[in-house]
Amino acid sequence: GAGVSQTPSNKVTEKGKYVELRCDPISGHTALYWYRQSLGQGPEFLIYFQGTGAADDSGLPNDRFFAVRPEGSVSTLKIQRTERGDSAVYLCASSLPPDTQYFGPGTRLTVL
Amino acid sequence: KNEVEQSPQNLTAQEGEFITINCSYSVGISALHWLQQHPGGGIVSLFMLSSGKKKHGRLIATINIQEKHSSLHITASHPRDSAVYICAVPMYSGGGADGLTFGKGTHLIIQP
């Protein structure tokens, strides 16, 4: 079956621009997670959805970051006024709790 | 909030050697994850375990809940095992569906 997919795979943008990153979870998975991985580091938690609602958004670094999951399936991570420090690989994962999380291939964001 | 320590950070070994990677965490959990990440690649879930031991091919994962410690072993290591291995646990105590906290990863290189 299809795994978690993320688009785009790479995104290059200029400082100050707005970007949207998309995640398509595995069909039927109720939980969806966003993580961020900087070069040479382990992933860091950003936000977790259970269904349509954000169950925990404590990892979002500031109010420039926002995520939605309006129909309980696809999710979009939105970053306003991007900064060079936002450059990282953004990972999405989904699960049917309490089973394991399945990770997507990630979106590599580069802010110039 | 859980904290994860992983060791060693880097490990180079010869083909055929027995490999051990260690992980310790600070807060009681429902399950621990071992993940694999190849250079430039996505994250693959190897194991999710809550007690005892699991085996998949040449990979073995063990966990001691009382000591808050887990190990990942690779028997008869092969160059294709070269990757980053990451330990991850739920961010909060219990936390079946919570976001994960990750170790910094162990960069494993198996030389022919």
C-alpha cells in the first residue's frame, strides 16, 4: 500500500517569503505528526494532530509556523516570513495509535 | 518531558562484527522506537517495543523498562547496514500517541 507522501521534495525560497508544505498520510491513520530535522541532528517535534484537531502544538517554534488538517487526512504546514534558520528537512509521520509511526521522505526547505 | 541519550555517537566497525547501540531515557514510556536513516534517505521504523526483546533478521532490540534503557544489536554486520540509527520515545510519560523525542542518532559505518 501507499506510504506517507510529502510534497514538494525540495523547496528553495527567499528570506521573508511564505511556504506551504504538504503531507499525505497513510489512508486511515488518525494521527499525523510534523517534525523538523536540522543537518546532523535528530528530528524535533513540531505538532501532532489527532483527527482534525491539533492535540499538541508545543513544538512549533513561534507564531510564524502554523499547521492545519481540515478533513482529518492531508495536512499542510505553513511558514510565514521565512528565515534562514528555518532551513531544514521537514518530516511528516502518521500512525493508527498505539501502533508505530510511519515517516514520509521529508521536504528539504532551503531559505536563501 | 522525556529526554533521550544515545551512544555511541559514531561507530566504525568491520564487516561481520557484532554491533551494539545504546539508548537511555528519563521518563517512563509505553513503547520505544528504533529507526534507521540512510544518508539522504527517509526514516524507516525498525522496531517499536514496550518490553523484552524483538528480532527481525539480523537486528535485535531489547528494552529494560525498570532501568529505562534499550539496546539495538546487529549481528554479522554488513556494509549495507551503514546508516544512522535513532532511538525515539514518546515525549511524555505513558504517551501512546504522543509526538516523539529523538536521540541524536548513532552514525554507523561498516567497512568491507
